[in-house]
Amino acid sequence: MVFRKPPDGGWGWVIVVVSFFTQFLCYGSPLAVGVLYLEWLDVFGEGKGKTAWVGSLANGIGLLASPVCSICVSSFGARPVAIFSGFMVAGGLMMSSFAPNIYFLYISYGIVVGLGCGLLYTATVTITCHYFDKRRGLALGLISTGSSVGLFIYAALQRELIDLYGLDGCLLIVGALSLNILACGSLMRPLESSDSPPPAKTGVDKVPDQYFVYHEKERTVEENISILEKGYVDEKCVNSMPDNKQDSILNKNVLNSINVNEKDTYKKKVVEQTNFCKQLAKRKWQLYLNYWEETMVLFKNKVFSALFVAILLFDIGGFPPSLLMEDVARSADINEDDYHMPLISIIGIMTAVGKLTLGILADFKWVNTLYLYVTTLLMTGVALFAIPFAKSYLTLAMLSGILGFLTGNWSIFPYVTTKTVGIEKLTHAYGILMFFAGLGNSLGPPIVGWFYDWTQEYDTAFYFSGFCVLLGGFLLLLAALPCWNACTNQSSKLPPNTYSYKVASSA
């Protein structure tokens, strides 16, 4: 498929709108799972670490499967993947309303919903990057705010639905709302070139001539002579017989020749199909080898290698607050009358503000997006260290707002990835990075929950989370330093279409 130059507008703004609502509908419930987390603790009576697996799987499994999601989007396109994923998200939410135990939720809510969200996220980001170049930061910031607005609204919506219809009714209604993803996905028109290349030849046509055992060139001289002699003898015998016998013999010869031709044609087709399958298997194996070769080339880029470590550690430490902040407040014995707004809603609305603000900043030429991303990591680590000292709703609300704003760095992460490896390798590189992000999302909340089950307090857990995020930020900063780039550029060159970060460079 050949893509035109990104129009930076036109139908691209329709893509932004539908991608916004797609992320709003699919990520609203999984990101606001903290409200459901409290209900599941009471209903099933399991430990905090064990129950936290439901929300962590829902937010992590889609990212873990990002390489597969990237392959699906590349093979089938964003629109079919979005429509199919809409059914997955809606079906998973509705099945969760019938969960008899926590293990059923691991499958229905954690894996089915999580995988659907991962497919939708990859589809929306990929098609938006195809439609925008100069305004890519703004476009990615706008669509990524959909999940944050969904977190803000769904946190209050799910709490209200639980009060009115119970936990089961809440999940059924939220699943029905997710069916609107089908309408959004149908509008994701691919950006294709009008002068697309001619259709490829069929599989049989692609089979080389040397594989045809019945090819004329492969007949030996003796075979050709025997065929000519046989035809001469048959013709002589036929001419020496009466007319009625000649007709019967001619008819018999015609039938025999037809049967022989049919057998030869069948054998010829079998050989053609067999060799076609062999060629297809060799081609697929070569593509597989090329995939791993391209992966190894990506990891030769020091910035990319540091980026995957940073995103892993950031999600281990930075994701748990959005899932567990409500339980942190309850563990601190904060009076519910002091609640002016759910803490998860504060995280959600500030994440939307952060995504939009950071996305706009990324479009300025004087802003280095890598250093901007590193700054958000370091500030997130400091905010996580401050959570154990928050003993009132006001301080927890302030920290929730700060963490939400800094978590908005997700909007510039695709931008940083594009500038690091190039638009041609975005889908490949982004799938790898999202795999490690999903691993961090899956491990973070259970680790924090286990710390609580072990110590009966959250202080040690958030010290660990802050250390992980700070470590990832410092490693990425070290990889981006000008002196480090100067040393690596002298020893080796970056692969084509990559972007080397320096102090003087702009992203």
C-alpha cells in the first residue's frame, strides 16, 4: 500500500475526533477500574495484590501484545481492526458482569478487554500518524486526551451506576456504551494513494518456470522423437482401415487424448501448488528473519535502548496510583464527607490537560521532546515519594493532579519514538516499546498490592515506585547527553531514518 504525503488536515480531523471517542469509550472503564477494584475487594474477599491483577491485566495485556497488534494493523488496516476490537471490548465488559470469581475476571476483564484496548490504541495512533506530520504532536495530544476524559467521566459514572444498579448492572451498561466504537471505527478511512500499483499476480503465476516438470524445455530429444513416431504409426493404421472403423478409432483416440491431457493438467497443477507453497514458506521465513534483524538494528540505537528501559520502569512505578489512589485514601482513614471529587477523576482530568499541553509543546521547534519526556519522568518520581506523607484529602488531591498531569507524557511518547527511529519504523518500534510498557503496567499494581499485604501500609510500596521511575529517567537522560552521543557517533553510525538527540537539535 502506498500512502500519500500526510495532509495535516482535511479528513485527518475526522480521524482525530473518532480516535478521541474510540479511546474515550474503550479506556474509560479500564483506567477508572479503581472504583470497581474496591467493589471486587468486598465481593470476592481476596487480597489486594491478587485483586489488583484484574486492573493491571486490563491496562497491560494490550500493551504486552503490541507487537501482535502492530502486525494486525499493518496487515488488515486500522478500520477492520477497530471494528473487531469494539466487539471484544463490549463483549468482555458484559461477560464480566457474570463473573463468579476473581479468576473469571482475569480472562473476561483482564485479557479480553485489555487486548481489545491494545488493538484500538495501536490503530488510532498509527492512522493519526499517517494523516499528520507537522501537527502530529497536537493530533496525538488530542486523541490521547480521550482516555483521560474517559477516566474522569467513567470514575463518577461507574460509581453512580453501582449505586443504582449494582456492580453487575454497571458492567452491562458500560459494555453497551462501548458498542459505539463500531461507528467510530467505520470512519477510519485509510490514507491511500490514488495511483496504487497494479494488482499482484496470482500465486500460480509467480511460480518459476523451472518448477514445471512438464515444461517444453525439459522434454528430452528421445521423448519428442517417440511422440512423433507414435503419431505417425497411429495415423498410418487409421488410414488403412474402413471408414466406420476409422471413425471409432478416431473417437477412441480423442477420448484417450482427453484423459491423458486431464491427468497431465492435474499433475501439473499439483506440482505448481506444491512449489508455490514452498516459495511462500521461504518468503514467510525470510520476513521473520528480516523482522528480527530490524529489531536488533533498533537496539543499536542507544536512545531507543534507554527508552525501552525507561518506559518499563515508569509503568511499574507510575501506573499504580491511578488504580490504587482510592484505596490509599481509605487506608489513610480519610472521611468520605471530605470528598469533593473522586481522586481518580482528578487524575483523569489532569491527565487530559497534561496530554494536550505536552502535545502542543512538542510541536515547538525550540523544545527537545526527549528532554521534555525525561523531565516528566523525574518529576513523577519525586511526586511518588511524596505520597506517603499525604494524610489529608487536600494533599492527596494535589498529588493526584500532579501525577495526572505528568502521566500526560503518553501523548508525546509516540512523537519521541517517531523522531528516534523514523516514521517508516514507527509501527515496529512502537510495538516493541508498548510491549515493555504493558509488562510494567501488569506488574506495577500487583507489586504495590503485595507490598501492602506484607507491610499493611503503602509507604514502602510508593518508595519503591518512585525509585523505579527516577532510575528510568536518569538512564534515559544519560543516553541523551551530548557527550554520550558524541562518543557513540564516532564509533558507530545510527541506522537509516533515525534521529540522534543532541542539545542543539530540536524535536
